[in-house]
Amino acid sequence: MAVDLRAEAESVDGALNRVERSLGVRLDRGTAVRKRRSVGARTDRGTWVRVERRALERIDGQGWNGIECAAALRGIAMPKWFAGTAWRDPDDAAMWRADETELISAAPMKPADRTALSDAWWATLNASLDALAAQKTTRVATPDTVTVTQASVDEVIRRAFPDATVDTSLNDWTAAHADLSWANLTTPACYLLDWEDWGMAPRGLDSAKLWASSLDVPEVAERVRHERRNDLGSQTGKLMSLFCCSKLVPYVDEGAPVRKEALRLLDELETVR
């Protein structure tokens, strides 16, 4: 059964107590930010600790120490990593991991913030994503904790559009954050948060996810398209845009912008076959 750490019934006090002992910190429970599979909080030494629970079937051979491994990346606006700890829950088919990082003063993005971002903010985002794409890793990205493969991309697109006839071959791969949602970006300064799923992915995955999640505000989606045009205009970038839209299509109405964009991409990709 899926576990949602935001639910009141899912107490994580025991895990947080263990983290405090292992990392030698005191967590400020009043600053805790709960998400579906993670909890983050400030510490008494002016750092931030993120604690994640992950089911065993979601942990593959490369491990799941993405935040720690991301410490080797250069040229990216991201929190510094300091220490980590992990353990298996003896009473549950799950693993826990905690990472202590730099505390960023900029706040996680709120929906209303997207329309008022400065040119400097966009420049930092572009520089960070371009620097990331230029680096190599043996890691493979795990968006939504699922390892990205040709088969996984095909499955998502075919589920949304069973009659699609586009060539979905993914021939261009670069390093990617793999969870570039607005909630994992900060303002007024731009930082990229939550690096647990990063790794090699089809080119444009990050740009496509940010664009698809912006379609509810057309001017923001257009800004993303403009800023990340080199990624999104590539053949693989268009496939990633279709992939990200296809994830959302089953949950939206017929006239929703994300469905319209998915159909446009299908037509465009079929035309250039």
C-alpha cells in the first residue's frame, strides 16, 4: 500500500529521532515541510535535513544516494551537501535516507511566483541546466522513482495515445535533474533543490517537465519554451515534451491545454517521420 508522509496517520517521529542521533543535529519540527515521500526541516546548526522514505522496489542497482552524488556536479545553483545516513526499516519493506545540506534562504516557488521571475533568475536556471547537461555520470535518471528507459517512455505515450504512430527513438541523452518541478526551484534567487533522482536522461526532460507544468499559465509556458528552445526544439526534446504531457493527459479534460499540446506534438512528430 502506498504511503503518504503528509497524512496525519503516518508519523515519522521515529525516523526523525534516528536522524538526529545519526547526524548529531536537532531538527526544528516547527519548520518541517512534508511531502508525499519526504520530510524536510531546519537544524540547530543552520542547515537543512531532508528525510525520504522509499519502497524497496523503487531502489535499483545504482543506489538512491542521488543528493550525495550530486555534490560532485559543478556550475549549478544548488545547495551544498554535507552528510547523509540511510537505513532499512525492519518493520516495513522500505528504506529511509536523510541528507544534510546547506540551508538556502530563497523560498521554494509558489504558483504565483512564476509570472514575476527576473531575467537574472532565468539566466541562472539556463546556466545551471546547460552546465548539468555537459557533465557525465553512470547514474540513470529516475523521474517519479521510475528508471527512465526507452520502454518506460513508450509505455507512457502509448497509454495516453494507443494509436500513436510516432517514432519514439531516444538517441540523445544528457545528465538531467529529473524532477524539475516549480516546487523544486526557489525565488527570488534561483536554486535547484531535491537531487535524489538525477542521472542520464533523454535530452530535454527537465525543460519539458517545467514547460508541461506551466501550461495552465500560457505566458509562463511560452517563457519556458523560449528560454529552453534549444532543448525543446530538438527531436528528443519534442519527444520528452510529449512524454511529460502524456503523463498528465489521463487526468485532464478533453479541452485542457496539456491535451491540446500533446496532440500538436503528435501531429508534428508524425509529420517529420
